[in-house]
Amino acid sequence: MTTPEEAVRKYLKGIGTIPEEDPPQQTTLQLEIEKARTFRYMIERFVNDLKNYGFVTRTWGYYEAFPNVGVDFYDPDLEMLLAEKGEVYNHAKAERYASVQTRGSVFFRFINNTLTVEGDIPVAMLRPIHPSDEFWRETIKEEKPTDITEVHLHMWDHKPAVHIHIEGKNVDPRKLAKFIARINNISKRFITEGKIGREVI
């Protein structure tokens, strides 16, 4: 049974004299947890997409507080193709070179609700004399998901590896994974002179 006090309160609330209770506000901790969940989901989608394109990945870093996560990746098929191409000259050196040349890494940070990305995408520079496929600069021009800052060499054990350096904000991780796969696919097609290449949709 409604008491007189409850009846009066209900009436006053109905005519707008007593405002509705404010909806509960999210605490800073709840916002941080939600941000970490969103960040983790984006990275997991990126990693899963890379795996679907045939890459082997390794994830490192942390999702909570100030999320920083790195994703290392390589395509074992591309590594094998490079090693096979060079083994007629020197099998051991060809394997080491292929291992260095095919490694890439992307680093994600979530700063002020903005996803920032920086990393290196490996490029195999072998190409046939008369390539039947486009060169990767066409892909960079048309499909780049973020800023390409430079193409540079990395040296490891005195072996050079060519990488496309990327950097940007609010990058769609799915588009980035697709871009990496496209560059990788063109590298493979150059090595095999257009005989193979996985379709990237």
C-alpha cells in the first residue's frame, strides 16, 4: 500500500517538481576497463586477420592502464620462397637472409581514445625482369591505410632487410591487415614471376 509521503512524491515527480534521479555515471575505472576491452578487441581482430592471410604472429605488451601492444608477424610461405630462390648460391646464407627479410612488426597505442600505429612492413625486393604484376608502390598509392613515412633498410647480422615504415592515428586495424597482406602477396608474385599469390579481399 502506498503511503501518503510516497503518493505526494509520485505526484510531484509527475508534474516535474522533483527531477528524475540522475543516471549512474561511469567511474574512471569503468571507463579504463571499457577502453582496454575495446583496444583488446581491435588488436585481436588485426591478429586474426593476419593469421587468415597466412601470417604467423606474436603479440606482446599490455592492454590495461596505458595500452601498448606490439604484433610481430611473418609469412612462412614467403620465407620459404626467398630461401629457395637463394639456395643455389648459398643455402645457409639464403635461409638466414629469408628469415631476416620477412619479419615485420606493428606497435599499437591507445592515447586519449585515439588508436595510434607505428611499424614496419617487410618487402621482398626480388622482381622478374618483365613483371606481369603491379609494383607495390601502386598499392601504397591506392590503398594505404595510414601514412607511409619512408622505406628503409634494417641491418641484422650484417644482412639488410627492406621495410615500409608506417605511422598514423585512428587506423582501421582490418584495413591495415589487408594492406600488409597485399604487399606480401605482391612480393610473392614477384619471386615466382606471377605464378602464385593469395587473393586478398
